[in-house]
Amino acid sequence: MESSPSVAAARGDKNGEEENGSNSMRTAESMLRLLPMSLCIVSLVLMLTNSQSSDNFGLLSYSDLVYLVQASGVCAGYSLLSALVSALPCPSTMSRAWTFFLLDQVFVYVLLVVGAVSTEVVYLAYKGEAAITWSGACGSLGKFCHKATASLAITFAVVICYAVLSLVSSYRLFSRYDAPIGYTNKGIDMSAVFRT
């Protein structure tokens, strides 16, 4: 049976609205994935151009916070790649959703660890450690410490961006796909095992 032109037009409008909604969500997710890339590049440039020397402490440069620099570079690359993949108009698959979810989680935790370790290094540069007679270097190397602190603040902003992306990717994964088939207990009565 053929449907009337008005019904077909209504269906076309509905499909068009769904497609526009999908396009706008894809664009929003791509932009959200590009935000940490730009922040990582700013953090990376801050640290790569950060060096200062003094008579007491010698030369301090980004090599003292090399993990922060490396993590920012890898994060910027992943952000660009994930933004490009999420912008593609191909249908979302379960493996793609799982990949985004897992990698977003990995980057949240890696950046959090790198940020925490780098924060400790910068804290020691500011305060020193009396127990091992390590004096604070930021009195003599203030420019280096201020740039490192700014880079750390940007790194923690990236952590927040990736936490939001993790929530988006987990929502996308768990709202579209059913949970994996559960493991059967092979006839074992688990209530007998956990009795008190």
C-alpha cells in the first residue's frame, strides 16, 4: 500500500529532524573532544618554553617535568584523533562505543596521575624539604615555577574535560547497548555460600 504524500512528508520531516539531531550531537561531541586538545597544546607550549637558570640551582627546564610534557602531547594527539572519528557520519557500533569509553577512562586516570606527580614536584620547588636539606627553588626561579603552576592548572582542567567526556561516552555506551550476557552459576546455589 502506498501512503499519502502528507504522511510520507511527515515521515521525511521526522527522519530529517533525527538526522539533524544526530549531526548536532556529533558536532557537539567533536567540539567537546577538541577542547582538551587545545588545552593540552597550551600546557605543552608553556612547559616547552619554560626554562630558567640560577647560580644556586643551575638550569631548570621542562625536562624536570618530562611526564607532564609527554602526557600533554599524547593527550592532544588522542583528542584530535577522537574528534575526527566522532565527527565521521558512520553509525556507532558497540566496539567503537567501548573504545571511546575505555580510552576516555584511561586518559582521565593517566592525566590525574601525571598531574598529581607534577604537583608534588612543583610543591617541593616552592617549599623545599627540610628533612633532606632540599631548599625551595622558586625564590630564585620564580618564572619557571609560575609557568609550571599554570601548566598544572591547565592539566587539571583537561582532567575535568576528560571526566565529562567519560560521562558522555559511558552514557552513550550503556544507554544504547544492553549489558553483556551474565555468567551463569552452573547450578551452584550461591545463597548457601553467603549464609550468615
